[in-house]
Amino acid sequence: MRKKKKTNVSNLKTVIEANGKNRQYWIDIWRYRGLAFNLAKRDITVRYKQTVIGLGWSIINPVLNMLIMTFIFGSVANLSSDGSAPYSVMVYAGIIPWTLFARNFTLSSAAFIKSAALMKKVYFPRIIAPLGESIAALIDAMISFMILLLIILISHFTSGFVPSWRIVLAPLLFLLPAVLGFFTGLFLSPANIRFRDLNQAIPFLISLGQYVTPVGYSFAEACQNVPENFRFVYEFNPVAGVINLIRWCIIPDNAFHWPSFISALVCIAIFVPVGIALFRKGERTFVDLV
Amino acid sequence: MAAQLDDNRPVIMKVDNIGKKYRIKNLKTLPADAGKLKKLGYHLKKYQKNDFWALKNISFEIRQGDRLAIVGRNGAGKSTLLKLISRITEPTEGRIEYYGRVAAMLEVGTGFNPELTGRENVYLNGAILGMTKDMIDERFDGIVEFSEIGDFIDTPVKRYSSGMMVRLAFAVASTMDPDILIIDEVLSVGDMKFREKCLQRMNEIASSGKTILCVSHVMNIIRGLCNRAIVLEHGRMIYEGEIEQAIKLYNGIHEEARITSRDLENLPRPRFLNEKMRMLHVDVLENRNCIYNWDEPIRFLLRVETKLDAECVSLRVVFRCDNGTPAATAFLPLRADFKAGEIKDIYVSVDRHNLAPGDYKVGLELTQESPYDDYHKVDKVVPEAFFVTVRNIGAQEHVLEDDSSRLWIGSWGNSRIMDVTGEVRG
């Protein structure tokens, strides 16, 4: 079995050409999939090495975030929650997709810079590096989702909240914010090689985005209170679309919002091919530029 | 040479007219009388971009089982070529085709994460080098054994000594089983014992019929490992073929002094010379390539200028190996007197030098005997004035002058150790 596999590899013909045509690229991604998982594993293990709580940090982080937002928006600002859901559930259901989006966006836009040292020494399809980190982010999201289930269970006993049956779709739909963030970030990654300003600007954009996007408050609330002229910020915000989508999965009486959801799909349809194309272009020359 | 005999082996890699261009920025010069507008324009665009071809028109083929050495000086384009072949960067023009898996041992330890343990790093590094988990599982014990890491395998790599890290990295890299293996100066790792071990492992791989591409500045490694060579110079390929010829060419490029005459006047000198005289020029006579048999005389003319009166001056000719180790010294007891302002030629003939086959740097040293019976260095050229190669061909065996009854084979070394005693016991 092994032997057979090996001879197959030996017959594999690789052509390297000047204009960067490389038919093997997609096959290579499959061949190097092990590396993506290894990098994901490295990402997670290294993050919690020499910490006492270890993996607990990936729970504490979003939970604390949720508590703060619930306190500020729910208790201090006294905004109303989304349908029947307790404020904490609504916020937490927003934090998971937002974090996924933000992390994917950050990591893929910095893909070349972060792994430059490695990429300058060894060949692998460059997209494997951000892909590995993205897998790590997805695993974290799954852990967060477990906590969400726990929070829902607690609120079921305290306030009688019953989640929608659509909750079973949620783990799958987490792919949407991840994909959206990953490929919009990928779109920026080649520019990030030349203009390191982007590296400074992106964290700022992310923290700005967290307020423009309904993470700490409900989508319906935002649309109601924002003046007519600015409503488009929410109505056509693709990230708001996917966040509301996740909430729709969990909250039975959430009002599904089509325009923002469609805008998310359109963005994905545009940024996936464009992002890949720009990334492929960037990876051809970046070794000589970094 | 074997490559020509056995040409029905399949071509495994074909490099076709490859070129790689880099853009380099140069600071423009601003004319002194430039107006304000021009100055402003200069500050906006200080640099001009120039094209620089790191490689151009490189074509060659590698057949299965070939072990190709790429030799050339620093900056000749060797590493760029390996980077193109291992797909780290793309060529500007041309095309490379190959069959099977290429793996490069470019820089040992790439991708090691200090926080991870040795075991975790072996898996990560293996994956980076393109191995699957099964492959690494299979080789894991071998890797640990080869690296001599032992129980430290579950310790974070940041606690390793640098030697341990390098050993582990080499162990991982050398277990790769690609169809084409690329080696770039990785053998200069670790202590001497481990280097030997690495070299042995490389030789095993080489003799197993693997296709290898190798870059090294150590000619003996290339001699041992490879069967063909290409020589690069300033990004151009100037030779493809037999190893010895390539090494000769490389030495020719490498040491611009493989010439038959050289100005010594401006070469670096060591300190502590009395500088009464200065060597100006050396002319190697009768041998255009500086290649000798053991019994061929090495003859040269040395032109010296005398600055202050110097008495009882003699000449020392020191032959050094590539790494600087002195191999032999010829002393010419001239005991000549020179007057200030004179420029004279000294004719030197080193007959039957008895040097073992190899490449030597020839250093020259003028010395002065003082009445108190010690030597003063008058002038000295370090590290070398010119180069000679002593051939392995022809008269390999020669008879030592002091012991004419015994044979001495050149490759046994330069000097024979005389005081040896021993007996059969038991």
C-alpha cells in the first residue's frame, strides 16, 4: 500500500515556469494538508505553553468579553435583547462569529509577514500557513460554542429560555464568518508586504468594526435606533449579516435579515476568487520583497 | 564520468534557460548645482532601480542517480538556483521540469519552535519538509537515535544546547526520502564527531542511487559525494561536466591568484615586520597552470625592492593546505646582502617537493639572520602569494631521499614520521 503510494508520487511531474503557472498548486495543498493541521496544533499548544490554566484561557477570554458587554449594553445602556433570548446569550452568540471573522481577517492579512522566515526557507503552498492558523481559530470557536451551550442550559433553568432547533446548523455556519474574514484578509495580504502601515491599521480597524457591527447589541435594536441615513451601515454590513445569521440559529424569534445576509454572500462570492488570485500573485514575488 | 557511460537513465530534472532578475535600488547622485525644483524632485525619488540578473541562461539536465555539485564563489548564484528548484522563489524566465518529490536540506532547523518539545518539533519539522505523519512515525526512533538526544526528546527545544538542536534538525532532515535531495552547506554542523556522522549519512544516501544536488565550498565533500558538477560565475554557467575539472575551474575563479604572475606589493601584510625590503612581484616559470607532479620543480622569480640596507637575507616558501594548516616549508638559505634602493630578482626552484596530491597556497617570507643567531621577518605575504596543485596522476610513488630503500606513496601525506617504535607482543 505504502509502496504503491510512493511510486505514484515519483511519477508526479512538476513544472516551474516563469509566469507562475503551476498546475500542481491545488494538488500540493492537498498533499500538504498535514502541515496545515500541524501548524494549527503548534498554534494552540504554543499559545498555552507555560500557562497555568492552559486551554482555559480560550474560554475565559470570550466569557469575560461577554460579561462586560452584557453589563455595558444590557444593564447600563439598557438596550433590549433579541426576542426571547437573555442578553448574555445574545451577546455570546454574536461574539463567536465576530471573533472568528476578526481573527481570520487578521491572520490572513498578515500571512506573508508572520511566516516569512519559514517561507523563505522551505516550499509549501503558502496558503497552508494562514490555513493552519485558521483551523486553530475554528477549533477555538468550537470550544466557545460548547460554552454557549452551557450558558443556554443555565439560562434555560434561570429564565426558561429555549433555543431554536436551528442551533444544530450553527457549527456548520461558523464557516461563513471564517471564510469571509479569511478571504477579505487574503485580499489585503500582498499589500501588507509592501505597506506595513496596514499591519498597524488592521487592529484599529478591527476594534472599530466591533462597534459598527452588532456584537454587543442586537441587530434589530441597531436598525431601529440608527438614523435613516446611516442605516445602510447595518443593512448592508456583511459581518452583521453573518452575526445575525448565527443568532437566528439560536434565538427562535430572531428576525432574519435578508439584505445583510445576501451582502455577506456577495462579499464571499467576490473575495474568495479575488483574494486567492491576489494571494497567488503575492506569493510569487514576496520572497524577493520581504 | 559514469554519467556518460550510462546515458539511458531517465532524465529526472530538466532546467531550461532559467533566469532570475532582481531589482536593486541605487542612490542617485544629485548634481551640485541642482536648482530647488530639482532638489525637491531628488528627495521625492532618491533611488533609481536597476536590474540585476542573479542567474541567466542556466540549462542542464539531471538523470536519475546523478549527484550534481554546484560550485562557485559567494554570489555566483548557487543558492538562488537551489531556491528556484525548490520552489521558494520563482524564475523570471525559463522553465524547470522534474519528476517526483524534491526536498531541500537548506538550512537545518528551519521552523523549529523553541516552545515546543523535541518530539513536537520533529513532527512539525517533518510536516514542513513535506513528510506525512505516518512517515515520521515510522522514522521517529531512528531520528532520536541518530540525533543522540535521548531523554531530552520531551524537553522544550529552548532548553537544548545549540548542538543538540542542530543534531535533531539534521536527523529529521536526513530521514526525508525524496526523489531529488537538495543539500546546501548543511554538513558544517555540530562538532567534529557529529560532522563525520552526517557525512557518513550523506554518503549512504549518495550511494543508494538517490539523485542529489549539492552546494558546498568544501571540495573534498563534493569529491566524495558527487559525480558531476556545474560551475557558476556571476550568475552564468561556465562549465558542466566532470568533478575534477570543475574544481579546477572553481579554484581558478576562487583564487584569482591561480595565475602565473602576481603583484605582491599591495597584498595584506602581517604586523611585526621590519620592512627593510618589500616583495613586489612573483612570476611562476614554465608552468602555465601551476599544476605539478611530485617530482616537477616549482620555479618562480621573485622581485624584491630594498628600502633599507639588509644583510644576510633568506627566503622561506611555505605551502599551506586549503584550511591554512602548514603542509611543508622550503627554506632557501640565500644569505644575500641587499643595498637600499635596489630592485632585484630572486630565482627560486623547489625541486622534487614531495608534496602529497592536493591544492596548496604558497606563502613567501623574507627573513634576516641577525648576528645573534635569530630570525627577523623582513617581509611576508599572507595568506598566499600564489597557488599550486599537485597532481595525483602519474608518479604516485616516490622514494624518500633520506631513506632510498623505501617507497613512499604521495597520498600517504607530506611528511613521514620517523621515530616509530613497536614490536609484536604476546
